[in-house]
Amino acid sequence: MDKEKKSTILIVDDMEINRVILAEGFKDNYNIIEAENGKEAIELINSRNDISAVLLDLMMPVMNGIEVLKEMEKSGASDHIPVFIITAADSESLLMDAYNLGAVDVVSKPFMMNFLRCRIDNVIELYRHRTDLESVLEEKIAKLNLINTSMIEALANIIEFRDGESGEHVKRISSLTKKMLTALSRMYPEYRLPKEEIEKISAASTLHDVGKIAIPDSILNKPGRLTPEEFDIMKTHTVKGCDVLSNVTNLIDEDIYNYSYDIARHHHERWDGRGYPDGLAGDEISLWAQAVSMADVYDALISPRCYKAPFTHEVAVKMIYNGECGSFNPKMLEAFNEAIGKQEPNK
């Protein structure tokens, strides 16, 4: 077998004779690298990407085997590199610690080399197949995410076109929503959201006005103030958005669909309960709907509309803080303040 195409095994043992015995047993089918203590082992693991397995002694100077396993767990290396404990130690608690830290097997010294080779060959092959399957799965997920993104962008662009927008409005809403929720998660642990969830919410936010597809053009693009009757019709875009989304539930990622549905319905609710359509108040309104609500209000203020000229960034912020656009969660206001400090206002 071509040496360059062989998998690599790292042998970690402070006793040279043990390393020699193990190296002899595996050299025909594997490239062998060695470390005489845990510190050297971690340096090799961190600097190479070709290690297929680690044969690890527990009792070593400088850094012992348990410490190596802890470092590998912390870095995630043990997720893709199987670790075999080769040891004369018989402490049950010590061996359980090794298993709990990710070791796949414990081989007691002295060992039978043929038996050891079979065990290690089988696990390396199993890990290789798992890695291949994960790569295929990641590729399929990437394709599905692309389809999801394309579908969401298509829906959002249809609404923006009917609403006389260029498509930049939803991009700004998505960006500001992401910044606000990231700031909120950092500032208030009780509101913390995982990064991947914030990404999904950011994508879902682009469909906040999807219900406007059902609003007549005469109302949607009216250049003057709406009459009370027309405003009542305009307000129905929240529930109509849910109707639209219900018809595409199988075309969008389930999590993004759930976020989109809630945002479409509740992005006009207000902290004091005076919003619509459900009159929710306080934390009855989801964090994502609260964030999109504030982002939508801010962007509407600083953007030109058929019925108004744009306000400056400073005036828009003042109007929001003065309650001229409804009430908002004070903590969300703080997150908004931090987010807009890092954002160029629309000009």
C-alpha cells in the first residue's frame, strides 16, 4: 500500500518499549506517529488532520491520558478520532472516567496484537463510514437550505414588488432583527437564543408582510392616509399572512415556517397590549415577533413611502423612544439601541 494513502495512528505512551511494540504491530497498514506524553499528543492532534485513531496510555508524566481526553473533548477532536486506552491500570473509576470522556475501548496490558488490530481496524472503518455519511447528509441539508432560501426570497420579493419596494426593505429587516436578537441574547441571559435559531428567525423575518399579497392595490399603495375602514382591511394582512404560509408549509423548513407564521401574525402586537390582531401584551409576544416589530417600525420611519418622506435616523429613534409608534419591551429597546449603533441608517 502506498504510504501516503495509509491512515495514521498516533501512539501515546511514556514507555518507549510499549510504543515500539504497538508501532511494529500496525506499521504494515498504517502510518505511525508517536508521542511520549499527553502534551506532545495534543500538539500533534491539533496540528494534523490525518489522524485516524489514538492509542493512549493513561499513566504518563507532563499530561496524563485523562487530561488528553479532556482536551480532545473540549476541542471536539474526540468526535471524529476514536481513542483506545492501552493501559495496565485496573482502577474501575479511572477507566469509567476514560469512557465518559469519549474513549471507545479499553485494552488491558498485556494484549494480543492480532486481536487488538482487528478491534482497531473495525472502529476506524466504522468512523470512516460515519464521516462519509455525515458529508452526504451535510450536502443534502445544504441543498435543502438553498431551496428554502430561494422559496423565502421569492415570496418576500413578490410582496415587496406589490408594496412598491425594491426588495431592500426585507433585507434590512432581516439584518436588524439578527443584530437585535444577538445583542439581546448577550445582554439578558433569560432571553438567550442559540446562534442557529437567530439565523432562522432572521430568514423568517423576511416574510413578515407576506399577507399583503391579499390586500387590494388601492389600499396597499394609496398615497394618502387610509380611512378607518381601509386601515381595518390593511390590518388583516397579519392573519392573511398565516393563511398564505399555511399553503406552503411543506416547502419551507419546519422551524423557519413556525417562526414565519408567528412573526406574520404578531409583528404588529405591542408591549402594552394595544396592537393587533390578538391584543397580546408583554412576554405573551414572542421575542422574534417583538424584534421584527421594532425593526419594521424603524425601517418604515427612515424609508420613503408613497404616503410620506423618510425621517432621519435621529428623528426615527426619538419617535420610537417617545412612544409615538407604540410601546416596546424596554429590554428590546436596549438591544435595538445597541444594534443601530452598529448600523448605517438608510439614506
